[in-house]
Amino acid sequence: MNVLPFLDGESLKSIRIQKAFKKDEEYTIDLEEISKTEQWSKAKELKTDLTVRTSIRDMNILMFERIFITLETMSQEDITYCRKNLPQSLVFKKFSLLIKNCSADDFLAALGDPYRIVNNIQYIWWFRIENTRYYLYVMFRQSRARRLVYLKVHQDDSPFF
């Protein structure tokens, strides 16, 4: 937070927060304060290799095109928030999240039955984005590193065209 307020928000395209020391140690970060800055609201991409403790609902993420982060946890409310709000974002393209603590049950409760389940570890959902030619693709991979991907996909690239 020491540097970000001094950067020109108009020319800032990406925010990357990385570990400065000891690659093997785990670091966490709370993004609630940073997410209220002008620079945050103007950037198009967010990447961090630190574990984010802030709820996705409190991070003001809807103006980002792309996000690549690790979350400490993701609640059913966070999952529902992304499902309902990402399709409304005019700039959203892809969010890729590693999640330390969550279960497939949370996703099933928040998103309903998946379109496809692969080997009982990968769950795939497709949601039509109203009044557009796009779908919201949601993929949750329940392996050692739990990965969640939200992707905006043109209907020609979906299984429904």
C-alpha cells in the first residue's frame, strides 16, 4: 500500500503483488484497503502469489478483465456473488482462482447441478448471459490445489451452438 497511491491510475493496466522474500514461505494479504484506491478501480488485471484473506465480495473486482489470485477461502455467498455479478460486468473476461479451503458441496449448493463432472474432481457449469451471445463458463477442480475458473465464452465456442 506504500507505492500504489503514487502511481498514475490512468496509465496503470495491471496490479501484481508478489512475495519479496523466501519463496517457500506462505504470505497472506488483506486487499480491502487497497481495493478502495483509484488505481485499483482503473487497473484491468490483478495477479498475486500471496494468499488473499479478503472476501471476494469486499474486493471491488467487477472492473477487472482478468484476475489470477489465491484465496484463503470462498464461501457460498462469494460463489453466488461471482455467478450473479460477473456476467453483468462489461469488461470481465477470465478469473482464475486457487482456493485453499472450500469443498465441492459449497459449489453444488451455490450453483446447482453441474453440466458435466469429470472423474469426480472437475465440475463444469454453463450459464447463459442474458441478452448477449455469451455464456459464463464455471469450472471447479477439486484436487490438491482447488482451482476455480470463471470465463466469458462466445456461444460459438460453447457446446450449445
